[in-house]
Amino acid sequence: MRGIKGGVWKNTEDEILKVAIMKYGLNQWARISSLLTRKSPAQCKARWYEWLDPNIKKTEWSKEEEEKLLHLAKIFPSQWKTIAPLVGRTSAQCLERYNKLLDEVQRQQDGESGTGEENDPRRLRMGDIDPTPETKPAKPDPIDMDEDEKETLSEAKARLSNTQGKKEKRKFREKQLEEARRLAFLQKKRELKAAGINYNPKKKGKETSWDLNKEIPFYLKPKAGFYDVPDEELRDDPNKDQEFIGKRIDQIENPKYLERQEKANKLDDIKKKKKELFDLPKAIADVSKLNDVEHTVKRSKMVLPEPQLTDDDIQEIADYEKINGGEGLSSDGFPVPAPRTPANTIARTPVREDTIMMEAKNLLDLSNAQTPLKVDVSATPKPKQTTTTTTTSSTPLRTPNPLLAQTPNRKNVDSETSFSNEDKFKKQQNKNQLLSSLKSLPSPSIEYKLELPSEAPTIEEDQEIELDSSETHIREEQQLKHKEQFKLRNRSTVLKRNLPRSRNLFKIIDEKHSSKSTDQNIVQIDSTKPLDSQIVKIIQKEINKIISHDNIIFPNDSQTPSLDNEDKDYEYFSQNELINADKLIKDEVEQIKLEQNDQLSVEQILERIDEFKSNYTFVIKENQFVEKSLITNDQNIQNLKFDFDKTYNKIKILSSKSVNLEKKLNIYNGGYQKRSNDIIKDIGQLYDQLEHSEIELQCYTALKNNETVQMEKRLKTIENDVYDQCEIEARLQNKYSNLLNERNSLKRSLK
């Protein structure tokens, strides 16, 4: 038959349970119970959490704990596992104390005296079995223990003291491996940090995710617009509040008073020690001055509280006593104490009923009631009496819960009462009366009125708002930016594409037709001259205007910019006009291509350009291209001199740049060159050592070959010598034996 586990806990079982929990923890209750043959896993767990746990409070119950227990029992009825952590006790302790309080109330109602422990129905009688032995103290160990108990104790000692088994060795080995892995990881991290690599393994698995604190998912940075937006960039700067990121509130705000006081004390101690080191006599004099008897400390003025009665109040009391005569005195001649007012009342703890017993009585009535729906008005318990004081710091009264106070008395319950119909009739009557009064109200009248706003006062020219200097400065900067953007937008296509500029203007020979016109924008055509030449001259004139405008507005590095930097005669065109002009030019080019049947190929165009370069050359003095056959010797010398000067200046500039670059390269590559020279020297030494070692190797190999050849010869000669020596020794031994026999024979003959 299988034995039933349980029973009273003994001291040895408690000690075994404590040691087993130290080894196996609070989760392996089956393994722990295997050490105790008379206890199950559930009983071991209950014993620990109900009695052996060091966090269990086993002191006397305080008044606050009892009030809290009764209040929570009303909110959570029969939920002792929920109430226990809130009270700070175990569930068994809470249940036992709750039953004890209810028994005391029942005993008081029955009029019984004494503690009632003799008639306690929960007290165990002779032969009864304790249903909750886990919550009771352990039984002392007997002097003569049973064989089962001795065997259990010896087995527990053997198992719990085993620290050299396979599992312990494995645990120790795993611990060592974990420590070695941690040290290797730290070493790797240090080496990566020394190499300038920031290694963060936490971010390894989050490469595809976003850090919402640093970036925005699917954010596309907009292209730079035509106008600058410095205000928005400053507002959206992510590094604007960098100094507040990663800091606690105590680091941002001022330090606490105690920290400041501690820092001040440390500074005073440092100053005192410094003073003792460098100026000891003065420090001794200061200490003796403080310890001097004649040294008086300046005391502050005593601050008394303001009087509660003013002079007018005292005068009023005196007048009252004069009018009433001796009525203000008692029969003993002592003054009758005046009635207490809120001004002179001293706050004392009021005498009140025992709230614990009152709550216990309410809970007892609630538990003995048939149902909470059958309520008797006379059975409502007394609410808690709260006293108010005149102090301003007292807690104000709170709205009581009417449901908690409606607890029926178990002895005064009328089982035949029910909800009366009179209350329902009154409620319906009040409802009908309210509806009739609402219907008698007049209908609402809604009227809308429209009012036109008054005309805004016109600001005269003399009353214009004067802007602040900062606003005027901002507006000026904005105007300058708009002007600069307008200039960049209206520059020529050559500057927009960063093409080389034309240094020379077209030389227009016939300028009479242009001077005749009063307006430069009006084109006049002379019918006596060919139309093509006039068109070419007009185009050259416009090109000259564009080149001069670019040189004035955007001068080269060699040119000195003008102060006003404006071209007033230049005519600006809108974007639509420029697009239309470009379209007309393209249409004209296409029309010309269609009209010319013999279109030139690319190779023919390149050949003509080469012919032009070979037949023409640029003359500096005239600032134009001229045929080579028309160039004089002086013009040719001037061109060559100009080319020579230009080349010489370029050589100077490049030589200075090369010197600077050489210095920078020496600075940047000096260390590498030195290191390479040292490495070359080391390589040369290694080659020398290699050659020397190869020579030694050849010598030793030759010696080895010679030794192998001569070794056989020497071995043969040595073997022959050994054989000869053996023969000589054999002969001598024979001779010795013969002589020894002869001596023995001679001795025998003499005898």
C-alpha cells in the first residue's frame, strides 16, 4: 500500500528543505521533495512560502494592519491570496487573524467573558489532524530517531554535499568557458576600438530597421529650392538640442541641496588641509580663537509667533467682564473658562469607538446575512465617527461609500420584507411632475443679427509704422539675396554651363546705321545694303552686349570688379520670351537644313575647321584673326613673345605649386619613406643571412656525405681491432688457466 505523505514538520526536515532550496532554487520542487520521503512537492512549496521564507512577518498584528485587513476583506471577500501581499502577511496568517476578530465580536455579542480559547471550535482536540501543518512551528527532533529518518538524513547529506560529481564539474566547466568567452569579447572590442572601429553588437540584428529617434522612415530629402530658408534649417536642425540628449533631469537642473552642501563641505575640508600645510601658525591661531572663552557668538533675534488675540479683542473681553460683574467668576473665585473658539482650541486626539471591532462586527453581520438585497433600515451599522480639528493641515472629509455601510444585522433580519411599491410610485410621480413642468416652458426664440465690420482706419503716409533696426537689416539681406538670384537667373548660357568666355568683342565696322536710331531696341534696316550682312551685324551687336554684361556683372579673377556692379543699358527678358526665342531659332535652323540640299557631313565640317586654323592666326595687336599670308614679321614676333611670356608665367606658377606639393608630400610621405627604407635594410640583411645559411647548408651536406662514406671504413677497422683483441684475450686466458693449473700441481707436490 502506498504511504500517505504529510504530517507535522520536524526540525530536520526544515533544515534539509532550506539547504535544498539553496542548491536547487525555488522552481525544482519535485527534486527537493525527493530528499524528504514524507513530504510531497506541493507541501514543500507551501512550507517555504508559508513559514520558512525570511520575508514572512511573524510579529504581532498592529492596529493599522488589522484595519487594512478588515477593509480588504470587505472589498475582496474570500480572496486571501490577493489580500496577503497587500497586508504584508501570508494568506494563512490573514485568514487566522480574520477568524479570530470575528470570534471576538461574536463572543462580545453573546456576552461571554475571557479569551475564549477553551471553547474555540478551531482548536485542535486530542486525536485531531492539523489540516495546515505548513503554517505551524516545527516539531523538535527526538533523541532516538527512527531508521527511516536516519536514512533520509544521511541520503540528504550525501546528495547535498556532492560538489565533485559530473554535473558539478560540467557546471564549473561551463562557467569557465563563459568567463573565457567574455574576456575574449572584451579583448576583441578593445582591439577594434584601438583600430578606430566602433563595434556595437546590439545593433547587429537591427540593420534593416529604423531608429525613430534619429531618422524618419521613407523620408526623401527635398531638392534645394531657389530661395534659401535659413530659419527653417535652424528650426529643423537635429543637433540643436544635443546638449540635452542622454542626460538625466538632475544633470540638467540645478543640483540638489544636499549635494551642494556636501560639495561645499568637501571644499572647506580641502581648504582647511591646504591651510594647515602651507600656513600652520595661522590655522592654529584661528582654532584657538574659536576655542577662546571670551569669544562670543553673535546670536540672532528671537522670532515669536504673532498673538492670536489683538488689543481690540482684549478690550472687548474686559468690557464684557465689567458689564456682567462677577458672573464671569466661579463660586470658588476662579474665572470661568471661556467657551472654546476655533482660534484658541488646542487640537487633541478625540475619544472614539474601537474602529477595528466595529468593522469586524459589520463583516460578521454581512457574512451572516441571507442576501444583501433584503435590507432593513434599522440594521444599518453605525458609520465611523470622524472628528474635525481646527488645524489647516487636517484632511478634509471625503464622500463615504453608501454600499459599504449597508450591512444587515444577523439577529434583526426580517426575512419577509421586500421592496415597497410606495417608493416606485413616488419616483414615477416625481418623474411625471418634472416632465409636465418642462412642457410648460416657453418655446425658444432664436434671432440672428448681422453687423458689418467697421472700415479699417487708413494709415496716412506720415503715420507709417517704423520698423526695428533688426527687421530692416533682415529685409535688406532678403533684397540683396533676391537681386543676386535675379542676376544668376539672367546670366548667359555660357556662364550657366561653365564654358570658356570670349575675351574679345566683334569689331563692327559700319556703325552709322545704329547711331541713327534714337532707341537702341528698335532695329532699322537699310534697303540699299544686303540683308544678310545687316542680320550678321545685328547678331554681333547683341553678342557684344551679352559679353560686356557678363564682364560687368560677373568679372573674371584678373578683372577688377566695379563698385556699382550694374549694367543699366542691358535689357532683361522674361523666361517665356527666352523660350519663344529659342524655339524660333530651332525652327529657323530646321528650315535652313531643309532648304540646303547638299548638307555637310561631320567630317567635312571638321576638315573646314582645320583649314581655317591652318590659314588663319590670332593677332594680338589687332585683337582678331588674320590670314597667315597677311601677317607681318613684327606681328609674328609679338605673337611669339606673348606665347613665350604666357608659357614662362605658367612655368613659374607651376614651379611654385610643385614646390609646395613637394613639401606636403615630404610631410605626408616622410614617415612612410623612412619606414620603407628601414624595411629595405631589413630585407637586405635577411637576404645576407639567407645566403650565409645556404652556404653553411651546403658545407654541412658535404660533411655529411663524407662522414657517411668514411663511417663504413672506420666501422670495419674498429670491428677488426675488436676481433683481434678478443683473440688476444682468449689466448691470454688460456695461458693464465695453464699457469694456474701448474701452480696448483706444484703446491700439491710440495705437500
